[in-house]
Amino acid sequence: MRSLQEKRELLYVIRTLDVLISSGVGLEAALHTIGKGGYGIISSDFQSMMERLTSGKTRGLGDELKALQKKAESKGYQRLLNTLYTNVTQNTDLVDTLKKQGARMEEERTEEVEKYIETLGGVPESLLSIGMIGPIILSIVGLVPQIMSGDLGAFMSLPEASTMNLVVNIGLVGTLLAMFFIGLKAHTKDPGL
């Protein structure tokens, strides 16, 4: 669950850090801004990190970023924290790296969405087929005793009308359940982006 929350907010955090640092805001101030909220679990991570830094209960920003990196579950979040750690310890070009990471995250997100769309390709057709054809066939089955009750009924033994109604009702409930489970399958494959 944490991994999904991290992935959901990460691209926005990277873009915000890029904008803040590009406009001259320092790294700690940018982290403090992210920690104020709006970015889910990443905001709470950064907020608790900044609280520990301001209280003096830590050896510095580098150590806090390293500890947070161990707590992170998604690869992208770990990569971002490693980039921030490297910037703190080696003074690298953070803005350029954030732009590259943002582009990479955007590509990954686009690929996930395309894969999700591909897996859902047959779902509308399946729902339409089951939802339209099933009730039509079942209504014809329900009408069989009335259609064949005359001269044709002498050649064949037909079940009672109540039995046919029961079969039709069970079939309609089965159709609804099949449509429900197809929709549930599509929902559970949602990448959560």
C-alpha cells in the first residue's frame, strides 16, 4: 500500500522540487515545503524528517535522507532520495537530475497506463456481449413453453412454465454476476495512477 501511495505522488514531488530549486529555493526549504502537505505519504515523511532536523535530534540532512531511503518501498522514491542524498554529500547538479528523473517517471507512468489500457481492451466487448445477448437468449428460453404449447407440444415434452421461469431468473442473476466479476477484474488491474 505504501509503495502505491509513493508512486502516486512521486512525479508531483519531483516536479515541485524541480520548480522550487530552479527558482532559487534551497534544498531544506524545498523539503520543508513538500513536508507541509499535499503529497500524501511523501509529505508526512518529509515533515517528520524536518521536525527531527529542527529539533537537533539527528546528525544532519544526509543521515536523515539515508534513513528515509531505507523506509521507502518504491524504486522511484528510493531513486529520488538517493539523488537528494548525493546532492547533499557531493554537491551535484540537482536540477538537471530532477528533470531527468521526472521525464523517466513520466515515461514509466505512460507505459503503465498503456499496459492497463491493453489489458482492458476486451472488457467493454465482453460486458456488452454478456449484458445484451444473455438476457435475449434467456427471454427466448422463457418463451419456449408458450411458443410450443400447441401442436408442437405434442411431439416434445416441455418443462412447466414455473421451471422455465426459474431457469430464466437464475440465468439473469448469473449474467449480472458475470458482469460484476468482469468489472471487478478490470478494477483490480488499475495501476492507481
